[in-house]
Amino acid sequence: MTGRFEISQTRSQGRKVDTWTYQIPDGKADIEVTLHSKHDRVYFSASSKHAAIAGKQWEDSDIERLSAAVSQDIEAIFRDLLSDRWQPSLILNVHPSLSDRETNRRFSFDMQIDPVALDTQTPRTNDGKLRIEQQGRLTSVKERTPSDSSHERFGGKKIKLDPEGCCTVVKQTDETLKAAHAIQDTLQAFGKLLAERLSPARSNPEDIPAPHDLVEMMRKAADGI
């Protein structure tokens, strides 16, 4: 589990020079930083009253180096403690899009893979969202099907979700990651083959591939993966 490092905006006087706050799944962990002078040596010390790290103490003469060490240890400690709760997962987003305007007609396709940690102990919210940790930040994701006509709220705006796309969360294993990457690689290979068929260098300038030609190109792309 990754902790999110946030430096407090208020600084106290005296030996205590700062408080660093890590957002963790069960709340937060405050790290108190104090300044010490001993035998001509000035150094910073960091410690916490949080039960999981109450016996841990860090020291360094450089506060930036100290913060890096604390951040690394906090991440490792809570990842180990919560390994049964947080399941490595993948968010798969698929977005096909066709826009038909007076000035142009455009089709695009996007498939995005995001590694996250899924909270297996917190149930879905009423709107179907799942609690996840992504890049050191606690957030949520909503799975949806292509027929989902619901909306998401961003700030004060209500935005309709992509009616043709989908979003799903799957457990990350070597097999699921390899399979997801294989889909992307196949689609990329297909795109290159289509670009070659439509290239100005093609033998017949009037030749535009028919739908059944796309099937053969996709088969060739898949066979090459």
C-alpha cells in the first residue's frame, strides 16, 4: 500500500520542526520531526505514535533525505500489513468513438490499462464505485458497461459517461496482464497494417479495403503477436 506524503502547512516552534502526514487506508499516520544538537552534530529525527510504526525512528542530518527514507519505509510497512486487504488489480478502459460532422467524419479507438490496488474489504458504494489506491492516492472507480447511461459529477458539473465505452476492474496476475497487453499489441499491429493499405505508396491508388479485408488484417495482426 502506498502512503501519500503531505507536508503540513503549519510549523511548530522549538524542537519539533514539522509534522508529515501520510494518508493510509485506515486513516492517517502523523510523523513528528524534531531537531537535535548533540556533540557538535545537528540532525533531524522522525517518529510516530501510530500503532503500526510506534517503535520506528528515523534520523538524518539532511531533512530531504530523511523524508525520502520515511516515505519509502512507510510505504513498505503498510503494504505488508495490508497485503491481504489490497488486491493488485487492473482497470481496463475501452473507448470506441465515431463522430460524424459536416466538416469531417472521425473514428478513434482507445484502450487504457491502469494498475491499481483494489480494497477487497470495503463494499461498493450505492452508485457502484469501488475503492482503490492509485499512484499513492486513495480514490474510487466505477465499473460500467457500454449500455450504461449514467452520469458522473465533476465539481459542479454533471457529465454523461461514454455510452459506447466500458470500464472494468480485474485481478492483476501474470496471465491477465499478458492478455491485456496482447490486445493492445494486436490492435497496434492492425492499425499499422491498415495504415500500410491506405498509404500513398499502395499499388492501386483507388483501392480502399472492404470490411472483409479488415477481418483478414486483424487475423494477420493477431497471428503476429
